[in-house]
Amino acid sequence: KNWKKFIDEIKRVTKPNGIVIMSTPNYKFEIVKNKYHVSNFGKGMFIQMFKKEFVDPVIFGQSKWFLAFPGRGIIERLVGYKRSSDIHKLEENRDPQILIGVGKVK
């Protein structure tokens, strides 16, 4: 529940210069509270936290779906939407559904 303690523990158990890869749903796209994610991050907060806590951070994004709801595959096929789950380096003007940070421990 305390994300700062979680980050501190990751840093404690990772060797110096060890690489950390962390992902989180972008809170902006959370329609229903996910019981497996006790802390919520938006794009700005995740970037700020990751840059503060890790060295040489790189932030990526991934958008897996058009809309998240039961039956979305049927609707996506009807309207001709093609999913792309490509991971891309985060661009300033993009707001992906999944945020991914890669960085080193000090």
C-alpha cells in the first residue's frame, strides 16, 4: 500500500547498477479499480517517481486495446480496429495505457 516502501525494497535487494523494469497501468484509463494494483499512477506521477528513484531512466508506453470492457473484441472487429501491443519509447504527446520504466539502481 505504501509505494515508496515498495520502491525502497526493490532498491535494497537489487545490486548496484542492477536494472529495474517496472510497469503500471496508467490511472487515466482505469475504468474499474483493479484489486491487484493498490497504488495508482498517472503518466506524470510515474515519470516523476521513476526519474527520482532510478538512474538513467527510460520510459516506455504500451497501448493494448482500444477500450477495456467485456466483448471489446467483437466490437473492435465490427469497426475494423486492429490492436497493436507494441512497446514504444514514450513520446511527450502520447498517453499510453501501460507505463514501463527501465532504470538502474544507484
